[in-house]
Amino acid sequence: MEILSDKKINLLYVGENKGVEEQFQNCSTKVDFHQVKNSVLAIKWLEENEGVDAILCEKQIQGQTGIYFHKVLRKRLANNESIPFILIYN
């Protein structure tokens, strides 16, 4: 994976795939990588931290699907600026 920006990206990953985690750890100079295992922890993290550039989410996470989490997240963050949401299939 290659990142072509000078700006360090603040990325929240919702899931448990070790391969995804390892790929982003190799890019630690370009990515602030934060991982949570489910949607409850993701919302808590988003409420406590500012400036996330994107959310990377597995299709199936603990307790619900990534698609459902996306819908919930959009309703909760309706007043905030849109955060890119990338759904991945394992």
C-alpha cells in the first residue's frame, strides 16, 4: 500500500482483521491508525476524538453489519461534516 499525501491521515478502523491492522502499521509515518472492534466503541471513540479523516469498516462487525452501522452513524453525526466511510469485505 502506498499513500501519496504529505498530510498524516487519521483513520478509524472498525473490525478485527489482523491483516488490515498490519498493513496500516507499515504506514505509521503517514497514518494515525485507530482500531475498535464494534460500533459501540467506534461511536465512543468518535465522540472523544476529533479530526478523523475516514472510517474503514468491515462488512460484518460484532453485533451488526457495517451497512447498518453506517446508517446509524449518519443519523448520529447528521450535524457534523461528512466523514468518508469505506466498507470492506473479508
